[in-house]
Amino acid sequence: MLNLPATYAEAVEVQALAFARAEIARFSSSGNPWSADSPFTAEASQTFYRHMLRAAVRLSVVNRMQLIAMAKAGDSEADAALRELLLEMKSSREPIPTELAEFDMWFTAHGGSALHSPPARKKKDFVLRDLYVAMVVAAVIDRFGLKATGRSPRHRSACAVVAEALGDVHIERGEKSVEKIWERYGRAMPTVPGWAST
């Protein structure tokens, strides 16, 4: 017997879920602008994180100071980005900014022995995945008019729909987890009406 949605709202949710599943399947089987890895893998997120640090280290003194603090706290990627910049500046005989000179002296004094990555789940292993999850939530909102979070008697939220769709690619993220991703990255998503329909 064919099970048809009982209401228009249920029909929208069925279509929204099918759309979210298709988007997640498309993203999970493709590369990304920073690597050939699926954006849902830790490898892709790590590559993206390295790219962002290498771009940030050149932008401003504030960024460099933040990266120096991260490196001293044990972030090996921040450390690598800073040392790469130092090598390039020394090679081209550019003047080395004060904060980089201090880091160079600190690193020399410690021999790198103070640098260690604390054992824990690292956000850098999931940042790209979470950005793509937020993008799918934003697309579901744009195409189907669902609310990002919350549940009403008539509608599921876009986060709930995307959480269910993620299970198809063996990413077990509950609705609350997807809501946290949305809270973190939702403001960076497109807002022009109809962007997900093109």
C-alpha cells in the first residue's frame, strides 16, 4: 500500500528530506576547493584549516598574535604557518614584524619542545564538515521555508531534517548537534531568497 503524506506540511517535509539527502550525497562524494577529499572527512577539514591559517597569518598583526598564542598552546598547524612565514621573510630579507621576531626567539629558546597537541577531539577535524552541514540547513530553509530550529505541531525544523539526512552517509548527528552547528555558522550562510533554487 502506498503511504502518501497526510498534509501539505508533511509533503513539504518529505521533499525537504529528499533534497537534503541528495545534497549531502553530492557533497560527500565530491572534493572541495581545498582538497580532493570529501568535505565530510577529517582530512578535508584539516586541509581547509591549514589554508585558513596560512591566509590569516598574512592579514594583520592581530591575526599573527592570535596564531602565536595558538602555537604556544600546542596547535601544530598554527606553529607551521608561522614558521613558514618566518622562513619566507628571512629568505626574501623582508623586515620581520616584532611579534614574529618574538615568536622566533621563543621557538628557538624552547626548541619546539613546548609544542604539543592536547589529546581531544579537535574542531579543526570537523570545521569543513560543519560548514557544509550549515549550508544544507540554509538550503533547506531557502527552498522549503522551514524554520531553522524548533518544532511546531505542524512542521519539523530544517536542522531536524538535515540531522536525519546525515545518517544516510553514516554521520550520526542528532538534531541538537545540528542546531549547535547552525548557531555557530548560520550567520555566514547565504540569505538572498531563492539562492538554493538555482
